[in-house]
Amino acid sequence: MRMRKKKNLETRMEACAALWVKDPAEMRGRWREKKQDARLLRLELGCGKGRFTAETAAASPEDLYVAVERVPDAMVIAMERCRNLGLTNVFFIDGDAAELDRYFAPDEVDLLYINFCDPWPSVKHARRRLTAEPFLRGYRKVLRDGGCIEFKTDNHDLFEWSLFQFPKAGYALSEVTRDLHANGVQGVMTDYEEKFHALGTPINRCVGTKVALPDVPILEGLARRLPEWDIRPVEETDLESVLALLLTAPDYFALDGKQPDLNSIRADLTALPPRCAPEQKRYVGFWRDGKPEAVLDWVEGYPREQTLWIGFFLVDRALRDQGLGKRLMSALLGAAYDGGMDSIRLACLEGNETGHRFWEALGFRDLRKGEALSGQTSPMWVMERLSTPDSAQ
């Protein structure tokens, strides 16, 4: 339900100016200047009307408390609550949880609260949930190692789904309960929580502690992001189908004068850069309805241990200009991050202007220009971009 717009909102907000941080990006890395003796920096996402905010900050005066709320009509009530209590250790940001790394520096936050966030029940909206894996990975940018996320919700389905998201994003679960107040009220309640507890609705809670990220095999990460396709390594029995796909792009192969055939594909399946082992190489097809719609060749750990090298990528010409190439490659970029890669590198034929624009649009930039790679006779652009969890779009 949309909150009714408050009368005199701007005047009321300004009356709480001492608690309102209007440009949080300016405070990035400097939040403890607000309370130099702060033991912990606690961050709440979606504070609503602020009962939990005010009571928690009041109960822990030794800590610095920052609350983020994207609805000013709710945030002004929260600010007024804290002002009326005379609190000086709590501050508010009118902002978005997706932009925390603009507001906070790495390792700056000790504890993060997510209380009764929107469950977004539709599967197609799952990525908007604040406990979705991409969001949880984003919080890692500001949460210190060993820092915690405390999550509460009355929504059973959201809670059970979230319990699978935390480990995938590198959080160890503890204090998991599906009826927090079964033996009496535990901790500070939100207004929403008190209402539903009074109706007998069980409250779910868990704690996620930031630990090392699990490395997910890149092929598994791709399949997780692109369930519409059967993504698997190309085998001998697939060669005719793959050749038919490659022959839809004669203009590409004309750039270096080498048209594909079955033998050239066989060679490509095992071709490796210098000092690389066969287990680092993948040559996969994206199959749908028994037909490959794209092929992709990559090498893990080349030329650096945490760099993914894209050797070859081609989409069926009949499917181009539909955003398919961008979607497949964006999935690979996210899967590379999951797999422990911190950068992605490739070589683009110097005459392939269309391809160069495609890679630039995905965030790749030229490292070197006009150099031929081992086994190649045509000059190349060598391009690179960093790997980030935001790649998983």
C-alpha cells in the first residue's frame, strides 16, 4: 500500500536536518567522524517509520547507526522519532539499497539490518528482493569481513528462499528461527512486526556472517543464469551442427581469410594459449530445441590466475540484433565473478569494427592494439574489463 503523502513534508524534513545526511556520498569512508568513539557502525535498510531504528540506537548509545529509506514520507516519521528522543548517534539517508557502495567505503559497516523487506512474490521479480544473491553480494562491498546481516520477515516463502541465497553470496548462516517470539518477545520490534505478532503470525529471523565467497564453476554459473538453454561442452557428435552455425557468419571469417570446417573446429576444441592445461579450457554451445544458437570458447586463469580469457564467441546470424549476444555475455561476466575471476580479457580482430563496438558496450577497453596472438596472423585489439557482481544482469 502506498503511504499517504505527508503534509508539510519538506518543512518537517528540514526540521530534522541534524539527522538527515543529504549527500551521503560525501561521507563515504568518513562516517565515524559523526561519532569518533563509535564501537560499531550499524546500517539499516528500509527503516520505515523508524521504531526499530530509534529503539535500537537508544539501546546502544556506544554505536553509530545509519538508516536508509527511499520513501521520504516514512523517513520523516523515523527522523522525528529519533529527534524527539534526543538521539545523537543515528543518521538517515534518503537513498537506495542498490547504491550502498556509493555511500560507504569497503569494510566500513559492521552490522546490517534487513527488516520486513518487500517480498516481491512473483518469480519474475525475485531479483528485486533485498535478500537476492546479487544484493547480498553487493552488501559485501561495504560490510567488513566477519560482519553480519540480521534478517527478519513474516513471509515464510521469502525466508525459505533467502536461506539458499545467503550461502551462495558468501555468508555463513546462524540463529535461524521460524518463530522468533515463540517464548516471548525477543529484541526490538518494528511497528509492522508488533502488528503481525499480535495476530499470531510467526516471525522468521536469521543471521548471515560474511565469510569467503564460494567459487562456483563458471559453467554452473552460466547454467544458473540462463536456464532457457542447455549449455554444455561441444563434442564430436555436435560438430556438424556447430559448423552450420559458424557458416551463418561468413563475413566474420572473411576478416582473416580462414573459413571454418570440421577439422578447424576440432582444432579449436583443444587449442590452448601458452603454458595452459586442458582443464582450463571450455568450448561450449548454447543449445535450444536441439540446435546451437551460440558457441563460446574460454580459458580460465590466463594470462593471470584470476583472469578469464574469452577466445571465441559467435551467435547465429538469424538471432542477432535481438540482444541475445549481450545477454549471454553478461551472464558469463557474472559467472566469472562467481568463479573467482577478477578480470576478463579477449582479443578482437582489428578489422572487426562491429565486434569492437559490441565489446566496448559491455565495458571492455583496449589494453594493446595491433599485436598478433600466438597462432594468429591477423592483428588484434586486446581488450579487458574488471569482473564485478553487477555483471550478473
